[in-house]
Amino acid sequence: MSARGWRMFRIFLKKELVEAFKTYKLLILGAVYIVLGIVSPLIAKMTPDIVKLAMQVDPTTAGMDLGAFVPEPNAFSAWAQFYGNVSQIGLIALVVVFGGMMASELSKGQITILLTKGLPRGTVILSKLAASAFIWTGCYAAAFFTSWGYTVYFFPGEKLPNLLLAGLCLWAFGMFLLALLALAASLAKESSIICMLSVGAAVVALNILNVAPYVGKYNPATLAGAPVSLVADAVTPRGVYPSLAAAAIVAAALAMLATITFGAKKSKKLRAALALSVAAALSLTIFIGEGAPAQIVLGRHVITEKVTIGAGTEWELPGLLTLPKGAEGKVPAVVLVQGSGSSDKDETIYDNKPFRDIAEYLSTNGIAAIRYDKRTYAYRQKLMELADPSFSVLEETIEDAILAAQVVKSDPRIDEGRVFILGHSLGGMLAPRIHAMGGDFAGLIIFAGSPRFLFDIMEEQHFAVMEVTEDGPKKSDAMEEFNKINNSIRNALDMSDEEVKATIIEGAGASAFYFKDLHDNPTQNYIDEITVPILVMHADADLQVSTERDFMAYKALLDGRPNATFKLYEGLNHLFMPARVSNISELMDDYRVKANVDRQALRDIADWIGAN
């Protein structure tokens, strides 16, 4: 840049900063980020109370495995909340505020007048980009240190790894977005709407690219989700360096291209944009063959179709059927049944979707899979209003699993004699009962299940949390409240069905009849009559069901059966994803970290179905 160009750049930079102040851009964006910095640790602090209140009033949280205890808030939950808020609300606000960086002045003709007097075109773009970068950096820093201050206040003494690097990742992604905005603004000129939509479309495209092997390692969009994994120590700093480098290189290229296209004719702009696209595509080929974490990829060999479970009934449920494309003859299928509580078709918890992982892997290996929203998810409000005291696992899980089996068995592409059930957690506990009541499966896969009474497990989880809870009024109140619930449920087990349906137990998360039904219909009653093959899968780092009391109990129940197979996996949690905590009160922190179902576990499922 020449001396004159540099002088004009400083003049325009000052003008842009003053204008940002006068037009309230700085005030608006600053206010948004300060609010995010304050509310993120505050929400983390209040979440346990909110969850506890919701469980007391919502009958559809019946016996939730994940809700049997309320995790203590900590510094990690505060920072996870912060990075989640900024990567969504904060970055959307950034794009909206700076989406019209060129439109206003171009529509008024101000820039055109200056350009005719010899103002370098690159100076306009670079000064606007620099001003927006200064403002973004200042607002983000203010939010970061505000959140840091409140987090230290709420959770003193807690230290997290990679905190500054996590912050740098999100800042770098913001800089990448601003460079993308500058290019979009140089092309769209007077249309701020087209500018913002173009940036949104580019971000969506980058996220879609993440499903391809190896690309995610170098994708700038990966930086938006990296902070939570870094502070959870789920990835090493080296794992994000490629994305940081790629973001810096691509942002510089975008800024340079913006200065070129701003003054170019339409044909030249198109050629420049095409050249950039080709260059980006070619650069990706450099990395093909490099090592990267295994990802589950949907390709041209898979068909995904929408289905309805219980069509024509009062409780229609949306579902997805994944099928191998181009398979010769009929294929086997698996019905995926979730654990307890309100759960969608993917059994989503935070960013993890275990049922999607399973369905997509099986479909790429010649096996169809059906998954669907639970009734307690699709009709949550309706069930709350009904507050039916006779609500049980029959309505929550069993009826819909049987209907799902009927859907796949009626599909001409499915081998109706080879339809299996995979039940996770409570779904695994109920799999023998679902089979006996009409599922009529070719085999059962019990995925982190238990043959024990559900409330015994909930009681065990509660006391495990209390063991690591600091003594004080909060612990005493929790113990007193649980003892009341415990006594009420144990007493209800001896009542008649009519009596127990009239019994209300506050804070239990389910009706008294719900627990009595489970108690009166133990797994053993059904498993003794089963003759089809059974695969029992368990993770040794599972903090919700026990290897000694649950996995070994299945071994005892199925002792001597030649068609019973047992698989125990090291280092995995209840979702069959890498376990990072050993304290049950920190379990939700483990589930916040994005991961995939273990590849070996998926392979074992596919191999077992293939052999049966």
C-alpha cells in the first residue's frame, strides 16, 4: 500500500469507527455481548433449580435415567453456556450488524463520489473490514472477561484447560465471518439482505462439508464448536491448529478477493469467484489421506425416508427409516428404542445423537434402521395436561416400539423374519417385554440396559451423587426430599392398582403406578421365555448402570444359553462414547462434549445382526 493509500486507510478507518458509534452499531453489539457474558454463567448456576422444578411438574420425565440426579453446576457448564451462546446468538448479531457495511453508502452515492476523485477501491473494503474487526474484538473481549469474572465469582477455585485457546478459536471464526461478509458486500453492494443470506449459505455449506472425511480437520467452521471440547480437555490443542491455520489463510484470501471484486465488472467478478472456488477445492485435495478421527458418513449408498409410527391413531409419531441403497433382495432391520424420559428420534443429548450414529452406520453396512420421536417428546404438552395417573411404560415406550416393528415388517424391502430391536437404557430393560407383547423380533440387542427395578437404579444414582456432595443444608434437604419419595414409592408397591393410581407422589418424576407397573413386571419374567438370540452390550465406564450389578446380572439370567452374546467395552460411557469423568455429579459435562458412538461397538452390532 502506498503512503497515500495508507493515509487514506487511516482516515477511513477513523471514519468507520466514529460512524459505528454514531449509528449505535458499537452500542448494540457491545450490549448484546455484555449480556451474553453475564447471563451465561448465571444460566449455568440456575439450571439445576430449573431442571428440578421441571421434573416436579412434568409427568413425561417418567423415571429419567438422566434426571434421577441433578448435576451440580460448575465452571465448565458456565463456559459451555458462554461459548454456545456466542457461537449462535453472538455471531448472528455480528452478521446482522455488519451485513450492510457497503449498502448504505453505495445507495446514497457517497462512495461513488469519492472513487471518482481517486480514492483507492481497496482502501474502502479494507478500512471497513478493519473497523468491523476492531469492534468484534472489543465486544468479544468484553463478553469473555465479563463471563470470566462471573464464573470466578460463582465457581471460585475451578480451573479449566485450554481456556484462552478456546476463546481464540471462536474469535478466529468471527474474523473469518467478517472476511466472508466483506466479500459478500463487495459483490452484493447495495443489498444487505443478499449479503447476509450469502454468508449464512456459506456457513451452512461449510457445516455440510464436515460430514466428509478429513475435511472437518481443516474446516474453519469447526472452530465454532471447538471451544467446548477444548475446555473439556476432549481434544488437544494440536487438534484445532489445522482449523485455525485454515481460517487465517482463507480469511486473508477472502479479504484480498473482496478488494479485487469491489471495483471489477460483473464478468470479472464471476471469474474471480470461480477461481477462488476452484482454488479452495484443490487445496482440500492436499489433505486427502491424512489421518483424522473416524466419522460416520452418509453417502450415495443410503436412503433416508420419513415414516409415521401409529398412523391414524391419537399418537402419531414422526420417524425416519434408513435403508441401504441398491441392496440385492430384502435386508434386515433394527427398531431403535430410546431410554427413559422425553427423547427425540436421534436420542439427542446436547450435541450428541447416538441413534443417528447407529442408524447411519448400519445402513451403510446393509442393515435398515427405524427411529422415531418418543410419545413423551412429540406430545409433551398434551401428556402434561392429561396427567394420567395410569401412565406407564406401556404408553411411554412399548406400544410405539411394537408399531414401529409393524412398519418395517410391512415394507417390501425388509426381510420381515429378520427384524431386530436395539433398546438403549430403559429401552434395553424393556426389550424382552416389548418382544413378548407383540414385537416378535428375530433378536434382541440390550444396549446399556439393566434387568433390575428402575427405582433401585435411581436410588443408587442418588446416593452416588450425595457421596460426592459437600455436607451442608443443600445436601440435607436433598436427602430428606429423596427419602420421602423413596418411602412413598416403596409403600405404593404393596397397594392395589386402583389404590396406587389414586396416589400422588410429589417430586418423583413419574406416577406411583408407573413404578408399580415396572416392579410387577420384572425383566426376568420375560427373559426366561425368550428363545431368540440376545446381544448384551455394556460400557465399563457407565456411571448410570453398573457392570457388577447390571451387566453381570444379565450374564446370570442368560447363563448357559448358546445364543446369548456379551460385549463389554472399556473407557466408554452410557452413550457408548468416550468417558471423560468418573464422578457421577459431573456426568452432564461428559455428555456436553460432542462425540460419536464407538466404532467397534457399531461394528459388533452389524456383525451380530449379519450372523443372525
